[in-house]
Amino acid sequence: MRFSTPAANRRGREAGFTLAEVLAALFFMALVIPVAVEALHIASVAGSMAQRKDEASRVAQTVLNESVLTGNWSQTTQGTTRRNGHDFPWRLRNETWQRDAMQLVTIEVTFSAGDRSGSVRLSTLVNPTNATISTVSIPWDNSLRLSALAGPPQP
């Protein structure tokens, strides 16, 4: 037969959690978990948007360089480029530059990620009267060389 002492009774009661403590912990988790899941969703969408924007920038740079090199910059054109399984619609247009006899050639590429969309716009100046081809190296890839249409340096 065992006899219980007051010290043993206290240890048994203090070993577990009370119902109020368990309910408070569950309530706290019910508040925190949806907020954490929403934060992860927002971070995922932001990452997708950044990735699509980077891809759209590369499409814009490629199409703008090709248009200037081939001389197709003088008319408004549009098209769609597929990259990494995603379509990137673009529109190329030109307008007269306010100074000198230059043309401002602009390309706008639109992109989307989930239910959000955005666009990237790149522009360059072209001198149509005295255009020459020169080689330009791109800093992010030393092995890649592109030819660009450029006029003589202006004073």
C-alpha cells in the first residue's frame, strides 16, 4: 500500500499543462499559422515576378539588339517570344529624338506571374544617317559578344 505525501501530490499536478494553457497555445497557433502561410505565398509571388521580370529584360535586350542590327528598328513591330515555357509579348516602336537627327527606339515587353502582370521597357538611340556596326562586350558574360549599331561619337 502506498501513502501519498503533499509533496508528491504537487509534483503530479505540476507535471502537465492545464486546459487553459493548452487552449491558449492552440489559439495562438490558429492565429500564427495562417499569417505565416500568407507570408510564404507573398514571397513566392514576389520571387516569380522577379524571375519573369528578369526573363522579360533579357527578351527586350535580345529583340532590341537584333532589330537595331538588322535595320528593322525603323518601323513599329510586335511579336511574342517564348522563353523557359513562358510567352513574352513585345512591341517595338521608334520616334524622333528631340535633339540631333537621332531616333529613339523603344521596346516594351509584358509579362505575368500568377494573377499579377508587369512590363519592362528598354530604349536606345540610333543615328540613321551615319550608322556603323561595332562590337560591344556584355559585362555579365565575357564569352558573349554582340554587334550593335552605333553612330560616330557626338561631341
